[in-house]
Amino acid sequence: MTINSKQTSKLLGVSLLASLAPVASFAQDASEEEIFELSPFTVDASKDEGYRAGSTISGSRLNTELKDVAASVTVLTNAFMDDLGSTDLATALSMVAGTETDITTDDTSPSLSQGYLGGDFGDRNTRENSVRVRGLGRASTSANFIEVRGSVDRYNIERAEFLRGPNSILFGLAQPAGLMNYTTKRAHLGRDLNEVQFNLDNFGTARGVFDFSRVIKEDVLAIRAVFKNSKTQYRVKTAYQDDDRIFLTTTYKPFESTTITAFYEEQESDGRRPNYRLPTDYVSGWLELWNQAHADGWSEEQIANNFYWDPYNTRVSNGEAPRSPDIELISRLTGEPFNPELRDDIDGRDKALTAYYDSADWWNPMDGFYTRHGTVTASGSQPTNSSAERARMEMHRSADPYEDDRGYADPQAIDEGIFPWKEYEISALPGNLRENTNEKVHFNLEQRITDKFYVSATYQKEDYSQEQIFGPIAQQNSIAIDINTTLPDGRVNKNFLRPMIVGRSFARNEYEDAESLLVQANYDLDFVDISDRLAWLGKHRITGFFSENTENTNSYRYGLLGEQTPGVLGRGGFDSSKHMYPTFYVGDPVQPGDTSLRLTGFPASTNPYRGKAAPYWYYDNIESSFGTWQFAPNDLRIVDYIQDNSPERTTIEAQGYGASLQSYLWQDRIVATLGWREDSVDTYGWLWDRDNGVTDGSQREHFEHPGDPTVSITEPTMTKGIVFHATNWLRVFANESENFDLTTPRTDNFFRPISPQSGKVEEYGLGLMLMENKLDLRFTAYETRQAGQSVPTSIARNRLPGFEDRLFDALSESGRIDEWQAVVGWDGDGPVLAGGSQTAQVGEDGGPVFDADGERQYDYFGEYDAPNDVAATQDSVSEGWETSVTFNPTKNWRFMASFSKLENAVANRQSEVLEYIRYRTPYWQQFFQEGLHRNGDTDATVYEDGDSIPSDDTLLSQIFLDSMGNELLEDLEAEGVSNVGISKYNARLTANYRFHDGRFKGVSLGTNLRWESGKVLGNELKQVDTTLGGVNTPTMIADPDNALRGDSHVTGGVMANYRKKIFNDRVDWRIQLNVNNLFRQGDDLRVIRLNPDGSAVFGINDPITYQLTNTFKF
């Protein structure tokens, strides 16, 4: 089945008209109470009172009163979610103790070595159901205790429960942090149901839910259909999210003791949600100094020498602008004076393809052709500079004097005159896109064998796909000024001093299908039924279960690259010389005295070149060392090109079985729960079939099954809990549980499998039931651990292999390939090493190949190739306490509140990478000590006349430090540092007052408030003198003993609704206004990080939103 907006609108309209016709008969049935017998695996949400629920299945898989559950469970009742105006679970969970969502916390980590914020695939606009639990990782999401993928909407949710911490009885294979489980809606056998709901907000959002349940044969067969169509709009003009869903379900009871339920669900979604992130500001700092220079009467030559760049007439060997010679500032790192860099390479540097666009035509290049930011040969390398002629030329942009400071975020465009961030966001400009599809088929059979013996069997199949394209990527979300007086080809730059956005696009495609089977059996044993003399043995609920899961996933990443063209764009693969970095001019040139930009508009697409061909103006140095610019014989096409080594296909096959015992002893005053399960997981990393000519890896048939599992693991886990009811109003409890995750295959740089992440929790506390059970208070102290959590893999996947490749190239170019050794595997004795080799090149005539200097040419083999699934991990430990209260003092009032303390620490960060580096250090150190450069020369080399001595930044030791050193040092010192964005103390309050009589009868007023003490937002710096990779490395790193915290703050909103019976009491109408984010941290900006000197890094607040909801039940 395929959904589209028009079909959905027609279907909903017809359904609504059909349901309104017999409204009188529906009203009669709706008022009747449906009477049916629940299995022990089912909870009836109709018994919930206000915000207080009576029972849960999230403690032991069985319907259990909450007062008898030792685990930390919160039930999100319908009344609670209705009052919040929640259309998803994450919104409601922002008001629950121990949780952080995107509403409350921005946990985006800045790249401390490069200064930018975000990381594309982990950003807010890529996440779904993102809930961090107790400072650890995200919670898993399940429907009817079977894991589901994609976003969760409340349109088909009957009841939702949230469990903090691992629980082996419920989900031995899931995220250790916790579980969000929801029960899907069911068709009612005893009554018809009709509900229509519409949501609107002040930004133009429109959402409709249509829910109809029909009895086909009373107490035997019923069907239910729920349709949802939403178009979400944001304050950011170009952001949106369209989401269409259909949910069809049936309940069939062929026999008194047999119930069969089934559902089918389909979703289609597309959009570009905002990240609420400011772009990097490369304008303000430059503009301030430029204006000051004009005010001080500097000559044009002096201004040009400090602020502009002439790439064509450069006289520097590497084509890069030097520091501004006539300006001196004070370093915020050292306190010493320095000359700033006010001119920096454009992203992509000299190797990037580019095209110039502006508001005159956002879809076609200004000059009608593609070109480059700098001089790059047809083979994709930089031309060689002689001492006389300088052939390395590259475009530059304005730079902030304090960008790229170690440990600091780069300057942000806070001034709306520099970038209008309330209305536009680079990551939400057209060209950015996320598309999702999801399809589920679900069957469940519940069989009552006897009054005390029940069996259930559940099968679910799910197909999920997503594709997301970023443009520009997070590192390049910035605004700058074009400061180039000429172009690299010598033409006058007609865009000189215009503001611009530059950056490449990148994307990911993923498809996953999963099948799950869950079989459960429960037997209730009550010794009083056997004999009164045995009553002291209590009653017991014995449960056994078997589960089987299979997941198949294939994914790949791709960029937009120029097609390989022999003699013009000759380098193959995902080489950086083929990447397209478009330049969008978004304003007119700045003038002296300007303090803001003269903006003219933003691109209609950030990838208008995708799939298009255009003439290619390129640099060629075949005829002369200086080179010439010319048009390629044929047009150059920009195509989607899959990143090398990114395609993956994995299969996970898991089986688990276990049992639990829930015992009620001493007249139900002691309730003990004991659960055990064992799970066996086989993971298969499929092999990319490159030998048969498969080059892209985008389809499943491009991979071969490996035969044997890549990783196999069998682990038992346990849950133990006890509740002691000291009195009818006081109870004490303790709980201990563990689990491990169904992690996709992960391998370290030694090619060793990494164990799945796991979790363990220990908690204890007490509970009070007071005021005739109107007040339920629970205090819980806990310690919870998440081990083996994946962390960003840029070092393991890219930088570490990149450095090994540079060493390989250096040894190859210097004729020392016999000294090369690479790690190629791991056996019982440790790492397996292999040497390099060389093969003489053979020309077309069959003879040897020589270069211009008469040197014979060779091909070299034996590079280090990291595993496709290479990863790195960390452990995280949290401890603290939570006090939660639900209180319904009168029929008018209802409250839900919490107060909690949380402390968190990270341990063993990137331990796999550090172990690899420690092992390789003695080998690398011999080349560092001799002063080996990346081109194979050493400082002791005797150079020919005219050759340049390589600069220090080409030393392999310096390359190692520049690419990895600072981050690795920080990892070494990261023990005990808290995960970012964590508040030590938190409080939550949701309250509602409803008028039952008088002139305001039917009116309800409510609020939701969150108070947070200062979040951990950064660390001060300290200098360390460490030897890393054999290199003495004094540097500034984050100090774990001196965390920086933000200010405490209150956030939240208010609510008002009105209920009334209309159409002769046949329709229950509820109209509700929610004002969300009325109380915020700051105004439009909130502090999300603190730099080491205490200066703020800002994120954009979710704006105040007025949400109006109309609900009709009949």
C-alpha cells in the first residue's frame, strides 16, 4: 500500500462523512461499558485515574499493580499526555524524572580540535524518539514489547510505559538505558468508537487524526481504522515535516478462550526539520577589524595585505595566505600576543570542485560552468611549485581571528544582521531532506488453557527505510565573505567582498527489515486453592518465554562528485578532488562602515547541480609547470557517488528463552520477582562482492553471505526485585537487573570483534500511599552503568588509517617499502602483521614505465585498511536518586511531580584506539626520530638546486599530532568527565485544575514546569606534557576536575481546555490551547556549552508555540 496526501485526504473525508451519518446509534454504544476478561499479559488503561496508573506490565511482562513493582516504571496515562498536548512520547517524557529530550537538552558535542558544532548523522534533525535516560544513552522503543524503528506518533497508542534502566525479563536485547513501550490500539468487541482530532499552531502546522472502531459481530469480531495526516511547519521558513500514517487492526474471538489480534501500519514521511543551531560566523570578527583599519586611515595596499587575498599572483609556496602582519591581538589560550589569520582556505581547500550561484538564478551557475577553488592537476594532486613560479593557487574566505582555538567553539552568528537565524537555518534550506518509510504487520494469539494457565504468541514483521541528505554538512554550516581579488585563473573576481555560503553535500541511505517472534506462557499457582494449610506458601506467577529475532540491514553513504573523466578528472573512487563544494552568494558586497550584511536571499536548493552536466573550466599543467586553464572537451556531470568502504550489509539472528517467578508471600506483604534469560546472538557481516565487478554496494545482491557468523555471543542475564509492604501505606523495595544490546557488528582497529554494549542497574528505595491512596510517593536511589557504548569513530575509521596511509606512501616514495608493516588481523598470540610489496609498472607497449626524470615507476601494495565496521567505545556510569509523586487530592486537582539528583562519569573512552596506538608507537617512533616527511624525505636529505626543504608541518610526527593528537590526549584525560548537558538536580511539575460546577464548569487550567540546576556545559583547560605516539606533546586539554556549569533555569508552558457535550449530548467536544515553551532558558537563545574561559556557546530555543487541539468523540 502506498500513501500520498491526496489519497489520504479523500479517504479521511469519506470516512468522516460515513461516521457522522449514524451518530445516534454510536452514542448509545459508546456509553456502555465493555466487559471482557483480560489475559495476564494485558493492562486495562480505563482504570487509570488522572495522572495515576494502577498497574503495569513493564515490571515483569505481567499485569502487576505498580505498588508491587521494584523496577522504576512510569506510566504515561492518557490524561497526562492529553494535558501536555503530546502528539509523541518524547514530549511527554520531557516531564518525567531521569529523562532528557531535545526539548530539555542539546547534547551536541563540539569538535574541540576544529571548533564546529554538530556531526550530521547524530544531529537533532536526524534523531527519532531521542530520550537520554539517567545521563547514559538513549532508550529503546517497543510496541507490545517488540522493538520498533522510526518515529513514534501517539495516533495509534492505547497506553505508554517508561522503564528506567535495563530489565532482562522484558528486553534482554535492547539499549541498557531503558525502554519506552507502548500498547497499540485495539478494536473493541463490545462497543463502537469514533474520535476525530485536529491540531493547529501559530506556525501553520495542521494535523488530523481519524479513529473509528466498529463491532462486526458482538463479542466476536471488530475492526478499527486510524488515519493520521500532518504537515508540521516551523518558525524557520524552509523547514517542514510531512507525515502520513494508516493503522488498521482487528480483534477476533472465535472461541470463549481464544483471542486473535492483528494490525497493519504504514508510514511515509519527508521533511527537513531544524537543528536549532547557529551557523559559524566568519564575518563579524573580520568585519570589525576591517572597519577599524579603514577608520584608522590604512592605505588600500596595507588593507589588502592584511584582509584580502590574490590567489593568482601569490608568492607563497603552498598557496595559503600568511597571518595578517600589521595586526596584533592577545591569545585567549596563552595570553600572549599573536598575529591573527584573517584569511583562511575555503572549505574543500584547493582540491574542491565548485560553481558560483546567486539570487539571479539559484539553479544554474553564474558563469554557466563548473570550475575549481584552486589549481589541481587532472590526476587530482597539487601542482609542484618551483622556486620561481608558484603554481599552487587557492581561494580564501574571511576568517575570525579566534577560530580553531583548541577547546573553543568557533564564533557563532548571533547577530541577525549577519545571519537571520530566526527565519533561516542552513541545515534546513532546500536541498536538505530526510525521507522515511515504515511498514509493520503484527499478529497476536492469546489462549486461555485454564483459568490459571495462559499462552500467547506474537509475530511481527517490519520494513523500514530512511534517506537523509545534508547540504552543506555540519562542519560547513557557516557564513563568510569572499575576500579574493582575483580567481585562480587570473580573472578579476566579480564577487569580491560578497557574503557567501560554501559546503558540500553528503547523504546516507539505509534499509532494514526485521522479523520477531515472542511466545509466552503464564501459570498462576495459589497454594490456598490446594489447601488452607498451605496458604502460608503464598501465590506465585510462573512465566516462561521464547523469542526469536532476525534483522537485516544494508546502508551506504554517498556524496555529490564529478564523474571521473580521463585526462581531465582522472582520479577514481571517493577522492576529495572530485567533491563539489558549491558557492552561494547571499548578499551584495560589504562597504566600509557596515556592521551587518546586505543579504539578498538564500538558495532555492543547496545542491542544484545534482545529476546535472555543465562545461568544466579546469587547470592543466601538462604543457608547462605553471599550467593553463581551459575547458574540458566534454561537459562534466555531478553524480551521486558512494563513499568508499561505506556500504555495509549485516544480519543479526538472535534467540532467547527464559523464565520468571513472581511470588506473593505473607498475605501479599512481600512481592518477590526473579527472572533469568539466556540470549544467543549471531551477527553476520556480509562481504562486498567487489571481485565480480560490483563497485557501489548499494543493493543487497552486491554482497555475499560470509558463511560463518562474524561474531557469536551467548549471555545469561538476570533480574531480581523485592517489595516489602511494611504497612498498608509504606513499602520498601530493591531491584537489580542487567541486559545487553542487539548491537550491529563492531570491530576494533586490530580486527577484533567488540562485545555488544551492556547495562546493569541497582536501585532501592521506599514508597508511600497516603490520603486514601490519593497520594503515591516513591523514592529511588540507583547506580546504573552502560558499558561498550559506541562513540564517534572519526579517529578509528578515518584519521588513524589516514595516518598509516601517509606513512606507507612515505616509505613507498623513498624506496623503503621493505620497511613497511601493517596490522592485518588478530590471532591467539596477538596482532598479525604483513609487509608491503611493489610491482613494476608496465606500459602499453609491454615495457617499463619511467617518469620525466628517468626513474622507473612502481605500484605499491600492502596499505592498512581498517575494517568496514570499525568502532570505538566508552563506558558511562550514573548514580543518584529520584523522588516521584502523583497526587489526586480532589476530583478537581491532579498533580505529577518529581525531584531528582544525577551524577555521571565517563570511563574507558576510545580504549580500543588507544590500545592500537600504544602497540604501534615503537614502530612509528623510528620514523619520527629520523625526521621522515610525508614525501619520503628527511631533514638530512641533500636537496637539488631549486628544490624546497619541506616544512615542519609535513613531518609525519607533526601530521600525527595535527590529525589525532589533541583528541587522543583528551581521551586519555577523560576519566571521570561527565556526559555533556547533565544537571545535577532536576524538578518536574505537571498540574491541572478542572471546574466541575458553576459558571466555569468544563474548564481546565494547567501547567508544566521543569527546573534544572546548572548543567555541565564544558571544562576549563589545563596544560599537560604527554608523550603520545612516541612524540612529546605539550598541549591544552579539558580539565576533568574543573567542570563548567550553566545557570539554573525554569522552562515549560501552560494549558487551558474546555469540555462540553454538544449535538444533544451525542458528541463529547474538547478544545484545548497549549502554550509550549512559554518559560525558557533565555529568550530566543539558550546556552548549550561553555568555552574554557566561561564564554557562552548558544543554541536556538524552541520558539513559543500556541497549539490548538479540537477533539470530538461520539
